[in-house]
Amino acid sequence: MNSTTEQIQKNGFTVIKNCINNKILSEIKACINNKLIEKLKDLKKKNKKDLTSNYFELKKYFPQFNIQKIISEEILKKNLIDKLFNQKKLIDNLIYLIGPDLSYHMDFEVAISDKKNKKEEYYFVKKYHQEFWSGMGLESLMLWIPINLKKGMGTLEIIKASHEWGHIPHQNREPLKLRKKFKSTILKIDNGSVALFTALTLHRTIKNDHKEIRIAIPITVRNFNYPNHGNSDLFNFKPMNMSFFTKMRKKLGNPHLSPFRTIPLEEIE
């Protein structure tokens, strides 16, 4: 058992350090900024060079929810999520944890945290919650990938070993009950690293008080050959890695293993 497995089994989360190339992070930030500039030009509004200024300018005309959706679609369209998952250290760790038949949730949403977000805005400053509440299955892992993270921006607060508590009773997107005593920790992570946690791990947002915006990509990865324990069948997932047996099934074309399906007739006696 490697340290990544030990940590996620013990605490319900782990961090894979230095597994994303800085060049890819820069590409994603440039993609986001270009999209913000494009939208501002459509509105005939002035734009600036830096991403944070363009974001706050566009936020005068678009709700933050819409902005997050727009840039998420752009990142997916530019195949930048595929680039993220082409990172060897990241994919190797995912394969070790949940197996080689992997797919990612295509309807992810970039998470932006800015200094103007209020604590009562649940969607942007989330209280303790489990991803299981939103349909994520036990066969999945949630990845939290920082794209623009600086000292003082905050990250997530995670309750250690809360994945062992099972499905927590909840209402209005927050727990009805918690254990009287528990240990929580602030996620320590840098750009270029990725946090992983289970569908049952309780976590909440740390508000960003930095002048710049914090950007992260929370995205679900699942093993599509494991039984579905959530609503994964209702979501859009894209395969990103396949085992030998899955590749063989795909090559054969159907579950009946039709003989000679891919062999030219002249090659059959």
C-alpha cells in the first residue's frame, strides 16, 4: 500500500504533490482570461490585461454562476481537461486508487472565490457537505485542482476521517447533526498539486479575502466498471483511460464476442 492510499483510507482525503505541469496551469488561466475579454468585448466594455480585473468587470453584467459556467465550457472545449489528465503522476495515482477504467465528469464547474463573496452565499461559500448529497457515488473520487492559488486565498476545511461516518443527515445543503468531537484541518496545497477526497468526506469552503480571485477545478473521476452507488448514470462522463480488457471489449464490438467481426472474409478459411 502506498502513502496516497494510506492517507485517503485514514483521513478521507490526500494530496498528490507536484503532479500538474505549470505550463498547463498557465494555459488554463490564459483560456479563462481570453474568454472574459471576449465577453467584455461583446458587451463593448473595456478590458484589462489581468484576469482578476476582467472577472470583476464582467461580474457587473453577469452573475458569477453564469461566468463559472461559461469558462468551464471553454476549458472543456479547448481540451484542457484532457491535458490535465494526461499528467503521468496524476493518472498513475488515480489508477492505483480506483483502477484503470477511468472517466471524468464533463459537466464540472470551475469554482471561483472572490473577496466580495458573502458567507451567506451558500453556492460560493459552501458549508460542511458531502459530495454524495449531489449524486456522486462511492466508486468515485472528487478532485480539487487549484489553478490560481496564492497565500492568503484560503482553500478547503476538511473533517478528518468523516468518510467513515457514512451518509450524514442533511437539510438545506448542510448537516442536521455532527459528532460532538471531531478534528478538522485546513487543506495545505499549492498550484501544481491535486487534492483527492471521497464522496463521503465532509468539507467546506474557506472564504477568500485576497484581492485576487481564487480559481479551482473541482471534478469527479470514477471507475466506470465499478457498480454505480450514486447518480453517475444521469451525468455526462468521458472515458480517459481504459484497461486491457476494456480495450479488448471495445475492439470486439459487442458483448456476444461475434467471431471474426473485424477480420476480412479473405482471411477466413
